[in-house]
Amino acid sequence: MYRVVLILSWFAGTIYAMIPLFCLGLYPFSQFWRKRRPPLHVVIPAWFVMVAAVDLTTWPWREAVLYHSPAAWAVAAVLFATAIVIYHRSRLDFSHVRIVGRIEPKHGPERRLVTGGIRQHVRHQIYLAHLCMLLAWTVGSGELVLYGLTVFAVVTGWPMIRQEEKELERRFGDEYRVYKGAVPATLLPYVFRLPKRG
């Protein structure tokens, strides 16, 4: 049973750890995709290929652990619960396709900047939830690979957030810049903040 938990943790962790890098690769082409039908049938398989490559690379170390502790799973349970709450609150005023990151079509409902609810406290709440999920699997399992992938996700997450900020400023202009100045972007709201530019 313990080995099954380790494999499940490793597999789930690799999925969450690749989100920042994958999104970072998409943002430079957001205008290209917006002019065409939102390509979920292309984007999702490409993400799966990326995850599969990481799975194959890290497979030999999937059961290497730094510790094995039931108390760690208690901490993980708190992180899981936090992620679920954030995901739920982030869905308010958003359809499921916008939550998963689908780029809106060129012709459709008027776009608006949503700043209520949890968005009053942190700008990138979805990435906060992703990080909580990744940390839950990492802390609970104690897997060496997942600790490495968590560091990788954080390192790739900062430039990904920068790219998203540029895209949102381009789309919403001063409205987003005012929002950006009032609400922290970081994954630890009100503790650390991304330095402001301009």
C-alpha cells in the first residue's frame, strides 16, 4: 500500500510541477491562439507529453524518500484542504474552461476584469492552489524527486507570472495596473510581493 501511495504522489506531483513551465511556453503565443479556435485538443495532449517526459526521466527515483511520517500526511491534509477551498473560491464568476486556462476566442462575450472574492487578496489564486496541491503531495510523501520538482515549479513560476501580468496589462490596461498596485501577486499574499515596475 505504501508503494502505491508513493507512486500516486510522484505521478500527481509531476503533473502539478509542470504547470508553470507549460504555461510559460504558451504565453508568448497567446495572441496567435486567440485568433483561432481555442486549441484544447492541441494544448492538453502537449501538456501530457511534457508530463510523460518528466515521468520517464524521474521514474528511477520515484520511491526515494527523505522521510516516512504519518504526521507529514496531517500537514498534507491541511494543504489539500487549502487548495480545494482556493479552487472553489476561484471558480466564482468563471467558467470551468477559463479556470483551466483556455484562451478566450476572439469573438465572444465582452471580457471583464474580475477582482472580487479571493481576488481581493491575491492576484494569482489558481497558481496558489496548484502550489498547495504540489506541496501537499511533496510534504506528505517526503519524496526526493517531488522536493526537486517543487523548487523547479517555483523557479519557473515567477517568469510565468510575469508573462501573465504582461498579457493582462495588454488586455485591460490601466484597470489592471490599478488592481495590480492594490493586490499582491505572490503565492504568499501580504508576506512577500513581486517588485513593482513602472
